[in-house]
Amino acid sequence: MARNGPKAAPGVPSLERGLLILEHLARRPEGQGISDIAAALRYPLNSVFRVTNTLLKHGYVERNPHSKKFLLTGKPWSLACGNGTNRSLMENALEPMRSLRDRLRETVVVSIIDRGEGLILEQVPGLHPFRFVCEAGTRQELHASASTKAILAFLPDAEREALLSRHAFRALTSRTLTRRAAFEGELSRVRRLGYATDRGEALEGVHCVAAPVRDRRGRAIAAITVTGPSQRMPEKDFGAIGRLVRECARRISGRFGFGLLEIPTGD
């Protein structure tokens, strides 16, 4: 009599559906509505409704208020970067970040966009006696940070629209961009140059230059940013700093399969 093979361990159907929905949305940065998700995965509509709303409640997805489509947030990335997984974002980023810090002597940070804000994941402190400290977990306004500009500029249009459509462009300093049209023009400039800048737009006297870390599809998944006082990082040096930050981000991007597309090289 033939022996029965080992029985498969019982699963949790709702958890399995949630994980598969996350994987499905990760392959569709433009987002999808409940009906499309249900059809693609062959799940009952009411089940997809419950699962997506649970994911929304806990910050793993967000919903475009206009199209009603669900989009993946940066929260899965923040978990991956904090759990020591092999070849995580942090493992790929830290060595190039240290090299950039040694070259410029200013603080270098890696950040993502999470739940409609910038989120700093880690820093490599500068080498000057007076340097800026950017603790992990610090959050940033979308419109007033070089890092969020760098990410937003290289997101799919629908994903960027979902983030900006409900964002309040409030003034933080006299240099903050407070009009959506002006900010969109700034993002066009970032796409042309391949790096973004912050000219004291979040804090007076603080300058930043950032470049996007991109995956194999060219979508921005994070940003590398150099930050320092305006006296040590004047605007006239932004071009030279931008080229170095862009190259650092390019090195990290290559570890995620980016390379078929080229980051713009104009200055």
C-alpha cells in the first residue's frame, strides 16, 4: 500500500489573500480598483473589499481619492529595510553612502516615501565637528524635501498624482514652494538633471541635494541625500554635489537591477 505524502501545513486564507494582493499591487504601480483586483486574482469581491480595507487601515496600501484605485505604500519597504533581510535596501546602500560621506564630509541619509511623507531610514553622520543629525524615523514634507522630490519625479504619473492630489503645500520657510504648478515645474527639472535640491525650503540655512534609487523598471524606491549648512553647501556647488550624489544613487540602483535606462546627465 502506497504511503501518503506529508500533509501540507494548513494556511490562513485571509492572510494568503492579503499577501497575494500586496504582490499584485507591487507589479502595478499605477494602482487598481477592487473589481480589477478581484478579477485578476479570481477572489470574491467582498473578500477583496475586506482585505484591502484592512491593508489600508494599517498603512500598507493607500487609495487614490479620485480614481479609487489602491496603491502600494512604502511601508513594506520600511519593514524590509529594518529586518536584516539579505540584500535589503540598507545593506545595498550603506557602503556607497559612506563613500559619498567621506568625499563630501557631510551627513548622508537614505529615505523613502511612506504614507504621504518622506521617511528617513538611516544616516551616515558627517565628519565636521558641526554636522546635521537626521535620526531614523524622521518624517519630511513631500514638497519641501530634496529626497521626496527625487522620488516623486521618478514615480509613475498615477502614483505621483495620488500622493500630491491631497497634499497641503504649506509654507515652512520663505523659500518653500507653495503652489502645485511651481512644484510640478521643479519635478520636471529633477527629471532633467537626475537630482533634486532643497534651498532652505524646510529649514532656514539648510541645503540638501538628493538623487533617486531606482529599481529595474526605473521606478524610484528611495533617495540618497546629502545635507549640510548653506555656508558649506552653497547653491553654486549644487551641480558638482549633484553629480556625486547621482553617481552614488546609480551604484545602489544597479544592485536592484536598474541599468537598462539611464539617469539624465544634464546639469
